[in-house]
Amino acid sequence: MWKWLGRRSHLLPALLLLVAGTVAGVAVFLNRLLYHREVKLQSVSGIATAVQRAVLPSPPARIGPLRFAARYEAAQTDAQIGGDLYAVLDTPYGVRCLIGDVCGKGMDAVRAVTVALGTFREAALREPALTGLADRLEQALVREAAQSGSLLPAERFVTALLAEFPPRGNEVRLVNRGHPAPLLFLGDTVRYVEPGRPAPPLGLGALSVDTARVDTVAFPQGAGLLLYTDGLTEARNASGTFYDPVGRFTGRRHSGPDALLDALLADVCRHTDGRRTDDMALLAITRASDDASPPSARRWRPESR
């Protein structure tokens, strides 16, 4: 080939120009392809976020001395709707909260979210025991799976965490069914609240002899509790390091749940350079330091957001 080019050296400039033009054309094509893919992912992410927010209405801003804030952020690398969920309800037994994550994505996950939320809103008002409420959720999900023809233990289970703030006493009761441990903020300290006895996710209870128990934790004035799905702690940076909320938030204080979530999301964005590979649901609860009134038992009318 080089000998052939040597005999036709007058063609070399034209050949180089042709090669350069081809490379430039390929570069432009790839750039447009990547641009349209990014636009499509952003559009899909926006649609998923809109659908999820329609299913998950915002919690009340306040019930008694408790203040609430929630966020849902859809993944940017997946075209399917996720199964993250949360809810807050004032009940005769105190304020009860739920956060959960359905295994799987798409409309099946949305259906499971709808069943879980509907059951929670009905059973939380009637079931005195927090462990009993978890059992009611599991029964509803297993029943829905049987009616839809899916095998829940193999195809779709739900990690869930229930929190209950009783009308009297500065404490919170927790029942954890295979969900990431919540974060407790006290002053400038942050720690995980691990369950005293690990229990399987909802839908897998029949496969385990372990049963969930209620863990009671002090929740004084000025304290905060963060419930979240694993999209938070599994967020990675470019080198593959997982996000560490305890290490990054110890020593920091926030004026309320909205300020906490705003700071948290901004920090996760910095850690991941703005790339989300999994859905993330966040529910923050704080106890006002200037209000000792109890979070009771439906005596309080939730403020609108």
C-alpha cells in the first residue's frame, strides 16, 4: 500500500482530507447519538418521577411537634418506574410512618406500591400493634401476588420500615422488615438504628423463623430521623465508593427536615457527579425543639404543605 501511495503522492492530500472528513463525520454522529440518548434518559427520568409523585403524595408538613419532609428522585439510567414508597398517617396510636422498596420495576412494582400504601392507610388506623401492622402489609402483598399470578417470594418482595411516634413520651418505635437501617440525628451526631432482631422483607416471612420485634429509641426535642431507600447508600462516585451519610453529616446541623433533605440531595449529587443509577426515596422527621406538645392521636390537624 505504501509503495502504491508513493507512486501516487499527488493523491495523498486528498486522501488525508477524506479520512479527516470521515472521522469528523463519525464524531458528529456519535455526539448527536449521545446527546439524544441523554435527552431521552432525562425525559424518562422526569416521567418516572412524575408518576411516582402522583402515587406518593407529599406528607403533612407538621403533626403536633413533628415536622416532615419527603423527596423522590428517579434513576437517570433506567427507563422503568421504580417501587420506592413512603407514607405518613396520624392514627389513634400516634403518628405512623412507612418507607419501603419493592423488588423490581415497572407496572408490577407500581401495583405493589399501590397495594402497600392502601393497606397501610387502612390498617394503620385499626391495628394497635406495630408488628401486627407489618403482618397486615405482608398478607395484603402476598394476596395481591397470588391474584395477579406472580410468585412473590421469587419475583417480588418488599423491604419496609415502620416508625411510630406515640402520643406521649419522647421516643420512636421501629419495626424493620429487611430495610436499610434509619439514621438518627441527635445534636451534631449521626448513627444508624440497627434492628435488635433482623427480620425478612415483606413477602418472605413464611421462609424464615425470625419474626420482627419493636425497637424503641429515644427521640427528644431537636432530634431527627431519616428513613430512606437503598438508592442513597448505594450511590457511587466515579471510583466506585459508596455514599456514606454518617461520615459526611456528622458534625452538621440543620434547621428542619426540608433543610436536611436539601443538603443531603446536594451532597449526593456532588458525590455522584449528578448521576443516579437507582431510585431514591427519602422521608425526614424532626421533633421541634420549641414545642413539647404530643404527636397525638388525631388531635392535631396536619398543616398543608
